[in-house]
Amino acid sequence: MPEFKTSPGTRDILAPHSARWRAFQEVFARTVEAAGYSYIIPPMFEDLDVFLRLGEATEVVTKEMYDFHDKGGRHVALRPEQTASVCRAFVEHRPTTPWKVWYSGPNFRYEKPQQGRYRQFDQVGVEALGADDPLLDAEVIALAAKFYADLGLRKVHLSINTLGDEGDREKYSQQLSRYLTTNEKSLTSESRATLERNPLRVLDSKREPDQKVIAGAPAIRDSISATANEHFEAVLQSLDALNIKYEINNRLVRGLDYYRRTTFEFTSTALEAAHTAIGGGGRYDGLVEALGGPATPGIGFALGLDRTLLACDAEQVFDAPQTAVDVFVVDTVNGRHAQELCHLLRSNGVRADRAYDLRSMKAQMKSADRSGAQIALIIGSEEVEKATIMLRPMGSGEQYSIARKDLLGEVRKALDTK
RNA sequence: GUGGGCGUAGCUCAGUUGGUUAGAGCGCCAGGUUGUGGUCCUGGAGGCCGGGGGUUCGAGACCCCUCGUCCACCCCA
């Protein structure tokens, strides 16, 4: 057993999986940049207070933060998500609105790891700040849906809800609290504890006894303001116009307390177990203000790479891309011919690799096979004498001699006909 | 954070009621083929049986602790 292993909830991502990750990020970049979102790279840690603004009832903040004091005595934390950082960046730089950005990178939450749940986990996402327009809500949701489709996913389910405005949320929270308190005896002890902290979160409970109580709970849509309701209607209408299928789920509250109005979640129906949630987001119209900026509306979403890729596995789509070289050079003379040929080929845009330590031809051919190269170039003493190279298209069982000076042309020709 | 399953070779896993030098397949290396891979054959390397303690004449198997991992809850991506 090795002395050192990765920390719990972290892991190395090796080929071919790593190539898939990169491709994933590239597809995302293409999708959102085509909609006018620019790339932002926020720092991985910030002043702890930035994240505390996410809400005192948010478990991500209260229980799962990776925080520490740095050598200068600052109390900092690894980011648990990126929305807060983006809003902080907005306040710090005051870009013109609407400010539409996308990001990609790791976040950190101190949780008990499971499949699809890591302490360091990657998300991609977008945030759009400075516009109230319900059409923007629909655009953001449509963008996420398009991205899933671009990956090839079909079994993605969209749930949507509105939490009303700040006052509505509070009003509903009290109303719900009254209802739940009345029925407290029927709730599980866990939910009774949750009820103390944040009544809205009780709606998330999947426990049987709670489900019965929740089924009879008042719905938030009945207690939101006319303007918030109007906003929600407009979002739905726009989604209909874009032909995006959704299900209104008035129990959907989500774990981050900053959400106002529109909130949504994508689940994969191809996945089972606890990690079906592959992405989500919503409006957070009070967050910029909470971070000391001017009242600025905002909306965004984040998708988990791991879970989305698990969904891809389940649907057997979005395979890892091939990263093979084009050519493998076998040199049984001294290795220097391979060195020079590789250099020449690479300089001319041909992907080339070789073996080292002057191993036997058999061993080098085996490496050539494993490399996935389409052709092997073989150089032995005979070739060196005649200034030729043996060109062997892999898989054909045939090979032919070419003049060394014709290398580039012959290689290109052989690659083309493949 | 709570509860449960599982930790044996690089990987996937066997390992009888505790009994001598711990196995297989795949992968890796070498040879069969002194210039040729993908098939086949032969051989080889590679394990403090997750770690620590205990029971026993004897532990990979049993007990305790610990760490890791997986599953459920919780939370969420």
C-alpha cells in the first residue's frame, strides 16, 4: 500500500477521463459564449465573510466550509460555490450591466463523500447580473437545457418554482412554520430540528412521515406578491415559447438561502440514488446588495461535472475523446533518428510519439500499437544506410519503404487515406 | 454529522469450519520469432491480505480500535 493517498473526497483525474473533463468544459464554453457570456476566473478562496452572506441557514456555509486563518491572520475560506465570488467581483469592479459571465472550476465543501459527492468538486455555471427581465430567466434556463442537449443527454428533467420576493418568502415561511408546528407530532425528529432553523427546508425532506405532512402544506404560490407572480408567469410563458419542457414543483426550495423568485433544478432520470440532481440555479436579487453593492438583480445556474458525467455514462453519451498521436516512430538504431523525426513531424503539425531506452523492435512495435497511432515509421540500420524509412499503416499488415526526404508528404498522404 | 456493507497484486476478484512457502483473470516485462504490433504459447516480476492492538500453538479469516471506500439518511452538484 502506498504511503500517501489523496485526501478523502478528492481524487486524481487521469486519462482517458481527464480528456472527457476538458471536452466537457469546452462544450460548455462554446454553448455559453455563443450567448454572450464571458469567462471569469474568480479566486479559489475569499474572505470568509463573502460566503457568510450566502445565508445563515445555508448548511453549505454553516457546516461545510473549509475555512482557516492565513499567516496574516485573515479568516479566509475555500469557495463552496462561485455565485458569491461573482457577485463580490461585480461589486468590486462595477462592470456595465447586464454583466453575463461563465465560470468553471473546483469548489470545496466539507461533506461526507459518496459517489457523485466530493469535497473538491467541479462546477461550470453562468451568472447574469443587472437585469430583472423574466426573459433573462428563461434564457439562462434555456442555456442549461441546451448544454445538456449538446452533450447528448435526453433524460433530463427540469423542475421550476418561484419563491416570491423577500417579503413573500418571509411571509410564506411563517405560514408554513405555523402549519408544520400544528402537525409537529407527525414529523420526524430531524424535520422538527430543521423546522427550528429553516421551515422551508422541511419541504425537501424525503422521509415517509414527513411526506404526508408536506403534501398538505400551503403552497408558496398562493402567498406571493402580484409582481412576483407576474414575473413567474412570464418566465413560464417564455419557456413555452422556447419549447422547453418543465414541471412546476412548488416544493422546490433549494439549499442556498439567497434565492428569490425563480428557482429551478435539473435532475437526470437516468440516474438513481442520491445524486440525481445534476444542476440548478435561480434568481438572487438581494445578494449583490448583501455584499455591499447597489441593489442589483441576478440569476444563474451551476452544473456539477461529476454528476452530469455520471448521467452521460447512464445514457451512454459523450464518450471520452480520442487523444492518440498520428504517428509512432520506431528506431532500433540509437533513438536519435526517432528524436529528429518526431521533432520534424511535430513542428509540422503531425502528432508523433516514440519509445525510449532503445528497446527491442518488438517492444517498440507494441508501444506503437498501444499509442493508437495510425501509422508506424520504422528505422533500422538498413533504412539508415539507404536514407529511407519503413512506413507501416497499423492494422493493414503491410508496409512500404519511402525516401527519408519525402517523409512529410508520405506521412500526410498515408494519414489522409486512412 | 447518524446508521450499515466492504478493504487480499497496477485493475477486477477467489481464498472452505482459523492450519505450512497467499491464488486466478486482465495488465506489465521477457522469450518463442537476432528487424515488426494487434492472435497464440511459455516464463517472469509484482502482496507487511488498509493500519494498530488482542484471542490462539497458529490469524487474510475471529474480537476491539482506527483509517479509507461504498450505500442510505442528511445536504447538494
